[in-house]
Amino acid sequence: MTIDVARSVKKMFVDGNWVESESGQLFDADSPATGEIIAQVPKGTRVDAQRAVEAAHKARGAMAKLKGFERSKRLHRIAEAIEKRSDELGRLLTLDQGKPLKAEAMGEVAEAAEYFRIAAEDLKRLEGRVLPSASPTKLVLARHYPRGVYGIITPWNWPLTMAAELIAPALAAGNTVVWTPASSTSVISVALMECMAEADFPPGVVNLVTGPGAEVGDEVAGHPLVDGVGFVGSTETGASVAKRAAGKHVMLELGGNGPQVVFADADIGRAVEGAIVGCYLCAGQSCTAGERILVQEPIRDEFVARLADAARALRLGDPFDDATTLGPLNNEGVATKMDEHVADALKRGAKLVLGGERAKGFPTRLYYHATILDGVEPDMRVSREETFGPIAPIIKFRDEKQALADGLDTGWVNINESTNYWEAHLPFGGRAGKKSGIGRVGGRFALEQMTDLKTIVIEISPE
């Protein structure tokens, strides 16, 4: 199957209609895999974002009339539309984002559908509560109600699942949505919006505005008619979003620099497998990537050698080739950061075991060899900052006390498993005080947070 999207012109979705930007401007969407311009996308403005928010605000009444089971049916329709177009969506995701089609993209498409199915069923079990009262003649109820308009701002690394993990529970809870996706994956985002449009929600319930995040995302986050903001992205941008959204309900899933810790008594083979998935899935462009590999001294040499053998077996190449397991990076900013982190580590005394440079002979300069650095120290940039690329920085440690100095003060811990392991229904998020996020995505945990609790006190024995 082939997809001919070259030079096609996409539109935004506002108030139930496919529309152009009020500015009339477009921007080119180029593929990190091929370097070709695959489409032109509306360059949305603050005015476009304002119109979308106003449409979502106006649609709250129509959405409120759709009771839970009606919303559930529509969410299942979205999942069905995604599944029906799965081959097309997978190829378009690979073209737009760069991840390997067979090894990764098709799995992301399936997971996006699963998020909508989970939300469709979870909303049926969004129970209220009967609460005790000090008065013997009072009946006290607590019920979940929609918050209102949710602004959803999503990244480019998982453009389907990161959108679905926020949009699906927002709609399930009865909210209306204004979605601003990352510019570099706008084409696949429009395709997902096409699937959502098939659900036949009332006009204005779900809206898509493409364009620069600093303009359309910023406008949505700060708009006075927006009641809640869901954001997935970098820590720096998340701080800006939180500031703009002051006074609103905020859910932030931000970056991290989490370690994989390998003790001397570990099954080294399984630890290597976990590190491969943790460091090289999505070319390392994951907020749950194994950004630092802490290995206890007695097994350090064996672990590094076996990890290098496993990394050499990865197939960097055309992401449409079924044999490819490592695709290109999504954009030049990420590739440049890889260059800088490797150079800084080598300058400070780290040893390059594998990779460390961009690959030659590909359509773009975004193909990067799987990289391993040994002898990494805590003061190196690759240890202090989130690299977001295909890199495994090895840091040795002496004992458990040294490795677990912070007492695993995190929001998520995987034991005997890759750092990248998660399931769509589980609560995922950062840890307070760690700048890694606020709130939880995943299943009913996101759904509950995207509602307000209304307390209702009834006098049952009026005199």
C-alpha cells in the first residue's frame, strides 16, 4: 500500500468544519525519513485558536446533553475509525514522524485506538459517592461533572498516543476540546482528527488548530474560556504552559532523566534487553527512555560488551523496510543535541564504545547511529540533561546506597523491565518536586482528574 500525500493541502477542524487559517498562510511538512515535503498545513494564529476556544465553549451545552453511554458509543466509533485506517495511519505516522513502520508505528496506531476504547468503558464506571453527614436528616452526594473546555497540547514523539491519552478521557468526562499538536507531526495529527470527526460529536466539541506552539498553544493555555489544560512535552515548555494556565486545572506530563539501575546480581541478558528498549525505542525520543544506565562495578565490563553487541544488531535504515528497527530522529534540534552531548562527554573523559555520529548515505541528516558512552560522570551534560536520542550513557556505581541515594523518589518504577514499559490503563506521571509533571494520565485516573466533584446536600426531612 502506498500513500500519496505529497504537496497535499491540509485543513484545521473548528466548530465542526474543515477550515483554513484566518491568515491564509501554510507551512511545509517535511518527512524526517525522506526529506520530502509531504503536505502543506495551515499556519494557525492566535485568532484561529480564539475561534476554536469560543466554539468549544459554546458546545458545552450540547456535550452535556450527551449522557455517558452516548459519549461511550462515540468514543468507540473513533477507535473503530482508527482501526479501519490502521495501515494508512501507520504509514503516514512513519512518513511524518520517522519511526519504523513494522517495529513501532503500527503498534502506536493500535495503542491510540485502545486509549479511546478504555475511555469509552471507564466512563461507564465513573461512580459518584454517598458521603456521611453529621446531620441525621441530610443526604450528601458527590458527583463527577465536566470541567468545561480542555486545551490539549501534544508533542511529536508519540503524536497519536500522547494525543489519545488526553483527548479520550477529556471527551469521556464530558468536556469539549481544543487540540494543538506539534508542528512537526501535524500531518498525522490531521489524520487522527479525521477519525475523531467520524464520531459525530456536536459541532465545536472537538477542535484542531495547527501552527506554531508558541502562538496557538500559548493562546489556548492562557485563554480565559479554557477551564483545563493537558500538556505533554519538555520541562521548559511545560513551565511556560503552567504559568499561562494559572488558575486552571493543569495536567502536565514532562521530560525526565530517569536511570536504569543494574546490580551485580542481575540477569545481565535481561538487563541488556531492557536497556536496548529503554535507550533505542523511538530512537530514544521518549520521556521514559533510559537516559542513564547505572551499572554496578563487578559487572560493568561484561554489561557494556554485551550491550554493544546487542546495539550493533539494531538495523538503522529506511523506516518503511520491515527489517528496520531504528529510524531517523524527528528534527534537527534533537540531532544537534545528540551531537553536543556526545562531544561534551568525550571532552570530559568518557569513552565512545559505539556510534557517536550521524549516519551517512540516507535521504536526511537525521539518521543517527546507536550510541554507547562508557565512563560517564554525573557532571557531564549527557548525565544532567535529557538527551532524547539513541544513546546509552554508562555510569558505574559501587553499592546500593550510592545508586539509590534519592530513595527512588519518582512517579513510576519498573523492576526487571525496560524503562519504556507501560500499559495504557495504568496511572503514569511524574513526582512532585521533580519537575517531571503534575497529575496522571492512563485509564480512569486521567478521566477522574478531568472532572470536578460537585457536592450535593439534600435535607430529607424538612420541617
